[in-house]
Amino acid sequence: VPLYANSIYLALNSGVTAVLGFFFWGAVARLYSAHDVGVASGLISSVSLLAFLASFGLDQGIIRFLPAAGTKASRLLNSVFGVSGLCALAAAAVFLAGLRLWSPALLIAQQHPAYVVTFLGAVPALTLLSMLSATFIGYRRASLAFLLGTGASVLRILLALALVSWFGVFGVFAAWSLALAAVVGLGIVVLLPRACPG
């Protein structure tokens, strides 16, 4: 029964990402200093807040209106993805520009062009991941949302292990952000066209 199958995948997505998140932070706590973990946690929390604000609740709108959109589904999704992605990028830019004012402890995000690009990419990536998950839920394909969530969680752990010697303090945030970007790219290029051609 699709209802039960989708419910199971949604529950599994929450459970698996929580467990893998525990392992991610456990690995990070062993590999990085307490200061590095604290700064990374602050950056990730900032990205999460900005992505939530930039979504404007459109992810919930997708779940509500996509099943009845019919032939207008691709236009609806393109509009939602475009608007939310641009708003997320703008929110990230404003946050970075005023970082010295509202969060001087996170000024590391401005210290290198690669850090700036990573932060500017992380907020739209998290916003679009939310939109992708909502799209798959709206199409009753929660298994694809589960695939994205699990993929991001596993990739975060692997990248955290790989980046510890190269990035130092920024390695945690870089691992978290690059995993997001990878699964969002996979979702948009490979999985989304399967659910909604066009």
C-alpha cells in the first residue's frame, strides 16, 4: 500500500539520518578540537536557520499542491526551486556581509574565498534538499527522499574523515556542505527528472 510504504520510508529517513548524524558528530568530536567542533556547529546552525527562512514554507506547499498540479507540475517545481534557491543565496550573502555585527565568533567563514563559496553554496543546497524531499513526498516517492537523506549522512562522515588534515577548523563544515551539494546535484540531475519529466 503506497501510504504505508511512504510512511515507512519517512520514518526510516528520520531514524537513519539521526543515527548517522550521531556517528558524524562522534567522529568529528574525536578528529577535531572542541573549538573546531563549536565553530562548525555554529556555522551549520546558521545555515539551517537561513535555509529554513529562505524556504518560506514552499516545501510544505509542494507536498500540498504538487499531486494536483497535473501538467503544470514542472512549472511549479521550476518556480519553487528558482525562487527558494535565489532567496537562500541572498540570505547567505547578507549573513556573511554582516557577520562581524551579529556573530563575530563565526568570522572564519570570511577568512578564505573557498570558505565564502562553501557557505554561499551550503544555504541554497540545504534549501533545495528540503524542496527535493518535499517533491518526492508529494509524488509519493518517499524512497527517493530516504535515498537523499541517507546518502548525505553517509557522505558527511566520509568527508569529515578525509578533510581533517586539509581544512582543519573548516573541515567539519566543508564535509557537511559538500555532502549536501553532492546529493542535491544527484537529486536534481538524476532523480528529479524520473519523478517529474521536464
